[in-house]
Amino acid sequence: MGAGLTDRTVVEQRLFDVHARLERARNELALAEERALLAGAAAEEARNRMAVSETPLAHREWCEARRRRTQLLDHAAAAGALVSELEESRDELLGKLVG
């Protein structure tokens, strides 16, 4: 009986840790998505300025804004993948507690 209790305690501790990491990852995902959305709006604005002014500087600013948006979308995708991974870990741990 002592080994079973110890195993359950280990699973509960791992579940607690995964839950804390999952909350942080979800917050990071929300922030990354918000930043990507704002960067998309900035890129669109830069594209409009470039279309009107047709200067090399405006084109460079548009390229930089698009690059930044792409970086933020990549970061959001990575954060989303981490959230999914942690949710799977949580579900496995919950299965061990119930099963």
C-alpha cells in the first residue's frame, strides 16, 4: 500500500507542475497571438504607406513589418504546440490518477 501511495503522490506532483506550466504557456500563447495581430495591423499600415509613397524606405519598413509579423506568428505557433503538448501530459497524468 505504501508504494501505491507514493506513486500517486508523484503523479499528483507531476500534475501540479504540468498545470502550472500549462497556465504559463496559455498566457504566453495569448500574448503572442495579440502581438502577432498588432504586428499584422502594423504591416498592413506599412504596406499602404509603401503603396502611396513608393520609396525605398517605405518598402524596407514594409518588409521589416512583415518579417516581425512572421516571427511573432512563429512564436505563437510554438506556444500553441507547447500548450497542446502540456494538455496531453495533463490528460495522461489524470488517466493515471483515475485508472
